[in-house]
Amino acid sequence: MKGSTSVRINLWSGPRNISTALMYSFAQRNDTRVYDEPLYAHYLSNTNADEYHPGAKEVLFDMENDGSKVIKMILGDHGKPVVFFKQMTHHLVNLDLSFMKNMVNIILTRNPAEMLPSYAKEVPNPTMGDVGYRKHLELLIYLEKIGNPPIILTSESVLKDPEVTLQRLCEKIGIQFDKKMLHWEKGGRVEDGVWAKYWYKNVHNSTGFMPYKRKTMPFPENLEPLLDECMPYYKKLVKLAI
């Protein structure tokens, strides 16, 4: 593995999946450096998502747009024993995926019945390309094929029992669990992407993982076709979750 870093972690998530809370959790470790969606600008510059994502112009201006250069950064030396990259699976467009070969890859998923209404508040009329469920399964198949199967994690398991789930996750990664991962100070972090003002309100108002609460609001009728499309992928992933 290049550089002096011993463990590089990709958290491959979809939107509204508590991925930012997990980034904040890992950021509490003294041995860890975190990065917030380094491939976001690459994704925007390779799709039409820049036409409807909140703050897209700011993201494209602020970040490296060339995904190959981002991957070189990911594989470089980061000066910490553990490096955590919060990633979005749908950002994997027009890229050579072989950089994941020697990394720990975690696929984070959430029940689409709970995720889709939350996401649609910011991006009306989302599609499968926005939410990543098909990409999650494609990534699972790819990683298994190259001999580096991912860890499958659900948002629900983290929220229902953060300490036990994070202990299990750290064991799978091969690092020591640190109780500091359970809490953080209220407010933003220096690592936050420029899009934080659109998406991170709940995390910024928190000091730890919020208790799991099942959604009780009626599911939006206009999202039902996408829910039906997403659910088979989600069910396949859940069966493999830790």
C-alpha cells in the first residue's frame, strides 16, 4: 500500500443515510483523519446533477473536478494511521474502481421507505441515479469479484445501538473501538463540504447519534415507483449486514 497510512476506509453511502454522523464519529478518534465526499465535484461534472443539486456551483468551484486526481489523493499519504473517506456510491461515474483493491470498503444503506421522503425535501423527483441503491449492489458484486468483499452496514443498526454496532464495525475493519466515537461537539467541522449548509442541519444540532425513530408520516405517492425500484436492492444488502 502506498504511503505510510495503514488503514484507508471508504464509507460508500447513499444520501440521507447518517453518513455524515459516521464521519463525525470517526473524526473523534485521535488516530484518524476524515474527508467529506471527495468525488462530489467529479460526479457533478460528469452528470447533469449540477442542474438540480443545491450549491452545485460552489462545489464545482471549491473541489477538484478530475476524479483521477482525487483518487491519487485518496491513495496518498495522509499522516494518520487511519483515514476515513465519506463517499457516495452514485459518485462512481467514469472511474477506474481498482483503487478500492487495498482499502476497507463499507457499504452503508438505509430503508428507502425512510430515506426517500427525506431526500426529496432537497431534491424533488429523485431517480435511482440520485439515491444509489442499484450502484450499491453493483459495487458489492465488483468488490467480491476482486477478492475484497465489503462490510455491509445499515443506518438502522447504528441508530438502534451505536456502541455495539460500532464495536462490531471496528472489529471488522481491524481497528480498536474508541468510546469517543459515540459523541461529538455540537456544530460543524472543518472537514465539512461547502454543501453542509444545505444538508447538515441535523448533524450540526446533535452531539451524538440520534435515537432510531420509525417514520410515521404517510409515504409520498409520487415516490412509490422509485421505492418499488429501490427495495429489491435494499433487501439483498440487508441480508448481508453486520
